[in-house]
Amino acid sequence: MEGTLVALLSGGIDSAVAIWMMMKRGCRIVPVFIDMPPFLGDSALQRVNAVLCVLSEYQPGISLRTIEDTYVARARELLRASGDEKYVCLLCKRRMYRIAEDIAREIHAGGIITGESMGQVASQTLDNLIVLDRVAGLPIYRPLIGFDKTEIITIARKIGTFEPSIMPVSNCCCAVPNRPATRADPQVIEDLEERLAGNTG
């Protein structure tokens, strides 16, 4: 075994494939689902568990860590008020990285897995991935970084995670702004987080 990694598992197509790819390289995976009410809900967790059921065929006994966190809901309201809502996805991702890192350090894991691939969504541009990396004190592993969506779906179908990953959820993430930032300045994000800290905890 190569060691233990914490994985951010959303229940979508990408994160499940990323986890499987690191499993096949000999890593023991501890998946983490971060519920951020009111943007997700019970049906999202049901989808995660359905995906995890398939992944358990590759790592018997795999166990999900579920964390509920209200930071993004509170931060989003403050960002809206200040006209900075375009940064909400980056603040959300950085929050998830911090939570995953806390768990990784608790269990002595060697890093964090995400399902990010270059340019697939606004938070995954090269500039924004740099912004995300700055918050992490442990390695971030992105096995899908150079894959396009078609390639990822092909793997998902092959390993059996595609069908559960596309299960409908009653409350998808509605925190995504109409025009998310694609080239954020790291200092701007850090200043926003500092400004929000006293209000969001």
C-alpha cells in the first residue's frame, strides 16, 4: 500500500473517478463529503453513498466521513452585499481544502485527492488552481488534471460509478454565481477571507 489519502467526494462523476485512480495506485482512501446547507441535502448524501457502494468493490470497508459546514452560506450573503459574489466558489473550495486537511492531519494521511481537471469549470482554471493550492499545507493530488469530460465519463462507465453519479438530487448547489471569477488574485481572496473571518467563524 502506498499510504492513506483523504478524498473530497461530491458524488459527481469526477471525484469518484479520481478516487478510483488513486486506489488503483495502491492508496487507501478516506472519502469526505462536506454538506454545506442549504445548498445540498439528503438526496446529495444518498448519491454519495450510492457512489461509495461501487467504490467499496475496489476498497472493501471504505468509510465515509460527513461534515456539515455553514461557512459558505454565511460568506455568500456577505459577498453579495459587498459585490464580491463572483469569488464564492473559490472561497468554498478553499474551505473544503481546509476541512480535508484537518482530517488528513488527524489520521496522518499524506495528502488530499480532488476531481479537478484543467479548465472544466471556473474554479479550475490555471490561475484559480494556484489560488486553491495556496491554502493547502499538504499535497493536492488531481489525477484527472489533463482529462476532458468525455475521457472521465468513459472511465466512470468502465468502473461502474457513472450511473450513481448522475442520480438526480433535489437540491443542487445554487451558490454558484452567474459570472464566477476565472482569474482571481490570490491576495484578493486572502483579504476577503480575513474580512469574512470575524463574521463567519
